[in-house]
Amino acid sequence: MYGTNVWAASKDCMDLHLVRRTEGGAERSYECIDTSRIYHSQFCRLLRDSSDCFYCFDCRGCSDCFLSSNLRNKKHYFMNQPFSKEEYRRKVEEFNLGSYKVREELYERWIDLIKRQSIHRFAMIEKSTGVTGNMIFNSKNSYNIFDADKAEDTRYGIICPDVKDTMDGYHYCFVCELNYEVHALIHAYDVLFTHLSYDNFHIQYCDSCHNNENLFGCVSLKSKKYCIFNKQYSEDEYGALRAKIIEHMRKTREYGEFFPSQLSPFGYNETQGNIYMPLTKDEALSKGFK
């Protein structure tokens, strides 16, 4: 329940963000961020190959750790100090984890642990070469990518596992190649200026289209080919009309850009944009956003 980007097989979990596919899933865990192969853990970030960890940050190969950070292959650690099994349990049992008030206090202590007491690498880049950005794994020859895994020859991508030869994309993944100015794609080849579309190739300016090829300016089509504005054409007609439309769009300087913000059904404050680049209401309206 309530998970985002849970790519690996997970079970009996709630409120997770980023469980990495290439490394392994999560089980019986709650409120964890950027994890892999974890079991029975709560309120953890950057947790790997660990179990029974509560309120931990950047721990790997650990079990039975509480309010600790930057640990490797440790067991029965409380506030980064080692204890015997019995002493550790007594320490943890001092907290009534069934109390909402106690949980609130623990959460604040955890945030303070992350901000003030933990070591932070300038960037999390592992098994990669020739890359810049953060949270990058198994990637190469890519610039300014974030939350990336198996990315290659890619620039300016956010949440982009398994992508190649792409640029300017957000939240697109799992065999995406030759994409530009896109959002929310899966299994996409040669897809440009498109939103929320899966299993397509050779499409441009489309929204919510799945299992298609050779579309231009279409919405909500499935298993179609050679369509423009949702109308079917022969292959030759499609090629000629598409070229004519693109020529016109170049003259009006529309071609080569994602859909304009005026077409968005959402207010700026409802979007991910406001998380990355917050604007006041007046600032958003001055830029032409809802």
C-alpha cells in the first residue's frame, strides 16, 4: 500500500519509496526510502541487505539496529553503540512504539540524526563510470542523471532506470531508448514530446497511448499505427501529412518542445515541479501557470 517506484518484488509493505529492481525487494517494512533487500524495518533511508532496523540511515548488512547511521555489517547497535543482545532489547523496549507521541519524538530524533550526526557522501554513485548526478548505479557516459540504474549515454534524467540515448526525461524507465522531452514512459523507442505512454515506438506529441507505432498528436490510442490526431491514415499519407505538420510547427517554433504549460490540467502547486522548484501563487500565475 501507498508505495512509489517499488520496482522490485515486495511483500506486506506500506509507505515505501524507491525499492530498486536490480538489487531486491522489501518485506514487512514501513516508511522506508531507497532500499533493497530489507526485512521488517521501519523509518529507514539508504538501507541495504538488512533486517529489523528502525530509524536508521545508510546502513548495509545490518540487523537489529536502532537510531543508527553509517553502519556496515553490524548487529545490536543502539545509537551507533554496540550492545549485547539482551542489553539491546532492553534499550529498545524503553520506547513504547505503540504510542503515536513516542513515534513522533523518534521521528524527529531520526531526522536530526540524518541532518547533524551522519556522514553524507557528496553523491551516491556505484558501479558506474563517466557519470554525474546522484543516486546512480550500474551506469555509464551520462550527465546530470538522478535515481538512475543501468543508464547509458543519457543526459538530464530523473528517475530513469534502464534507459539509453535519452535526454530531458522524467520518470521513464525499463527499456527506453532514443527518447527526448518525455514523462512517464515504459518500453519506449524513438518517442519524443510524449506523456504517460507505454510500449510504443516512433511516436511524437502523444498522451496516454499504449502499444502503438508511428503516431503523431494522438491521445488514448491502443494498438494503432499511422494515426495523426487519432485519425487513421495509410503509411504514405501518414508520412506526408506528418512532415507537413512538423514543417508548420517549425515555422511557429512549436516543434521541439514538450506540451505547453497552458494545456496542463493541473495547478503548478499540484505538480512535482512545485516540489523541485517551489513557487508562490503569484510567482506561478506570473509565469502563466494555473
